[in-house]
Amino acid sequence: MNSILNRANNRLNSVLANTAAVVAPNIGASSSTQGGSLPYIFVGIILVLTLIVVFYKYIMFGFNAIYDSVRGLFVPSNKGQLANPEDTIPVTHAPESPQDTVPDRSTLTEKVLPGRNEVFNVSQNRYTYYDAEPLCKALGAELATYDQVKEAWDKGADWCNYGWVKGQVASYPTQNATWEKLQQGPEEQRGTCGRPGVNGGFFDNPELRFGVNCYGSKPAQSQHDAKTISKGNNEPMTPGMLDYDKKVAHFRSEADHIGISPFNSTTWGSL
């Protein structure tokens, strides 16, 4: 019996020894292979991160599209409701756009580096409500909501130009300083930009052409946009306002020939 056990034990030890001899080289080879593949793994990670940075807006575009599709299944449409009845004013015509040129192409850096999300207005009044959402998507953003425009107004947003928002509403923010400035001009100019706050409301006709209010990373500033800001005036010009400005320019050119009466017979001015 003991001899049988001894033979079995010797046989087991022989098998274990042979197995160890085979496995040990394989382990060394595996470790060597893993060590040699580390540089390739590192390069792969760098490439993936670079692609994410370069195509950030396209990736976010895809996520936003999926989010809107899922959200549309659960959130009821507010079509037919006023955005804010208290702030709604009668509309006879859309304000003229302060921008009438095609913006310059932005630089590669401005396209790649993501910016903060905000409401921005596409000022050319040539878009229907059906155009609004695709237009914002093309700019890497989404169609803004009334609440987002209201929040932008709270932060100082001020553009006198209707823009579509979700719910078939067109609105624009007006700051009190702009409104007060307009009250100093001709009577027909005073209501051009509505009242202080968010102006606009629901429009039954989705084919009306306005600008568009988008929410997302604002596109880079073009040379034309920079000139508009430097002028410090983005109120739309009505025909009456244009005539008024022409008269001002005409009389200014004749300033040296306009007779001014003295304060009294002995002094020119009051001081």
C-alpha cells in the first residue's frame, strides 16, 4: 500500500514540475508583450482624446438630438399658449434686421474650443418657425425657450429683433436704458423696441419670417458684428427714423449758417 502511495506521489510531483517549466516561460513572454504594448495604448488614448476635442460640437449635436427626441415623448407641446400674456404687445410688422451681410468664417480654434451656453439671436428676419430648429442645430445649438430668453434679459441681454423660440413664440429682450433712450426720440420711434422686459408672444401663423433665438455656444463674432457693436446702436430703423436722421445730418451740415440769438443784449450765454 505504501509503495503505491509513493509511486502516486512521485508521479504527481513530476507532473507539477513539468507544468511549472512550461508556464514560467509563457508568463515571461506575456509580461514582455504587455510591456511592449504600453506605448501603443498611450498613443491610442491621445488619439481618442484629440478626436473628442476636435469633434466636440458634432458629438454634442448628436446627444442633443437624442435628448430632444426622448424629451418629445414625455413633454406636452405648449403650442397655442402665450409665452407671457402681460408682456405681449400688438405686432404690426417685424423690426428690420440690423444685420444684412453674411458673417465671415470663424477660425479653426474658435470652432474647436467649446464655449459656454447662452441665448443668441440670429438677426436676419427671413426664417419661419419651421426653419428655426434646424437653423439652431446647424449652428451647434438648440432652439431657445421663453424662459431662457427671460434669463438672458435678467443678465443684460438687449436686442431689438424678434426671434422664434419653442412653442411657436417670437420674442426679444429690451433693457430699460434702451427704452428710455427711445422715449427721447420721435414719437413713432418710442415703441419700436416694445417695453422693458421680454416682448413678443405666440403667433398663429408659423410662416411669418423673424429672426431666431438659439441656445448653445455662440458662434464667433464676424467683422460685421464687431462693427455693429462698436456703433453702440442696434435698434431697427423705421422709414420715419431714417428721415429723422437725414434731417439731423442736413441741419448739422448747416450749423455754421444757422442764426442763434444771444442770451441778452450784452452777453452771448447765460454764464
